[in-house]
Amino acid sequence: MKKILMPTDFSTNSINALKYAVSLFKDEECTFYLLNTFTPVLYDTEYILYSTTQPGLEEIYRHNSEKGLKKVKKRITSQDKRPNHHFELISAFNLLIEEIKDQVKEKNIDLVVMGTQGATGAQEVLMGTNTVQAIKKVKCPILAIPSEYEYTTPDNILFPTDYELDYSSKQFELLKDIIKNYNSRLNILHVLGKKELSPEKEQNKKLLATQMDSVKHQFYSIEKKALTEAIYDFQNEHPTDMLVMINNKHSFFENLLFRPIINKIGFHIKVPFLVIPSGKYSA
């Protein structure tokens, strides 16, 4: 059974992400943990000063949180009546990222799914603070769903890579499950810097081919200076229903994703974006 954590602030984006998740895993036994975190708006000042005189403030916020979660569950289960899907509600007085880390560790979560607005211009932060912070700090696969994205079966999945990793089978378990469930095609994209790969990268490419031996895949190389430009060009020429990357802090991924301001080419997420952590998974 897959365990999927769904943070929600009750916004349209988070509801849309939940709808995508239940559709993506429609044929699998899943438990969806709907998570809402809350802290009083005045937590840093008035809440601390007046908590003794207003002991019911936290209860009010918790009540609103639990009420919102019940509405979300009712809305989703009215449409998703699959007996293999189960929903549990989590209302927590905590900061969002810290609670996500706690839940991932406590419940051995397989995937975190988050809705995101995405970057709408060259001067805006990529995808929103919460999603970026989750990707940076949570050692669990994270699937970011763009605002207003309508569910489409992931027939074609794009995986850009620099061949800097010793790819492990653990990293690809979730991805290969998705590929096998939908008979998807995995397009592996490398942006050429030098004309020839180093021996280490050649070895990693062979290892990746071995890991993907059981699924449909194709290797591509593009001569581009910017990874974002290569991704856009590839998507314009080939249908793409999902983008996948491994979060290797010593590779192009960190430079691409974690710059606070997107310069030149804004990294606009137009399809679901699956980020797989490198190394051992843990909160």
C-alpha cells in the first residue's frame, strides 16, 4: 500500500493536486494523509503575550483546521469512491515543513504531493516557498502539481540528467511503478557540455540503462548552454506529461532550482514535477 502525504491549505491549488494524486494512483491501494498545519497569525507576538488570557485561541485554530479537512475529504470522496483509497486527516499546530518531515518519518511516507502556482515571471520565486523548502529539506519524493493542471495520463515522462549519480534501484521505485502502470515512455535527456562523456559519466549512463531495462526508455542529447532551454525545446518537440529530476545537491539541479530569483529564462512548471531525493530517504 502506498502512503501519500497531501498538505493542504484548502486552496484551489491544493485541491487540484489531491484530485491529480487520486487519479494517478486510481488502481493502487493507497492511504492519503490530508495534512493541514496552523499557527495563530500573531503567534510571534500577541499569541505569546496573551496565550494565558486567551487559552482558547489554539483550539479555535484547530477547530477551523479540522473543519476544513473534513470538507476537503467529503469533497474528494464524493468523486473518488474507489474502495482501494483510504483517507486520514491530520491537523497539526506546527510549521508546515517541520510537520511534513515529522509525518514522513513517523508514517514512512512514500510520496508527498503539493499544489503550486509556479513561477509566472522572471522576477518571481520558483514554485513558491513551501514547495521549494519541502524539496530542499524533506528526504522523500515530492510531486508538485501546477495550478489548474488537468489530469492527463503520464504517457511520456521526461527525465533530464547530468549522469553525475550512481543511480540506485531505490531512487526509481516510484517512477518505475508509474511507468509500468501506464506503460509510459521515459525520455532521458542529457544536455551536452563537452562532446564526450567522462568515463565516470559513461559508467553512470550504463547503470541507468540497466536500471531502466524493464521499462520503455530512450536516451537523448541536446547541445544547449542552459538546462531550462533544453527542457523547453524538448517539450516543444516531444509530448511530455511529467517531468522528473533527482535532487543531487552537487549537480545542475541545485543551481536550477534553488536560486531565489529566476533570471533570463524563468523555470515555468507546466506539467507535474516529480523530484526524487538522492541518497537514503529519511525526514
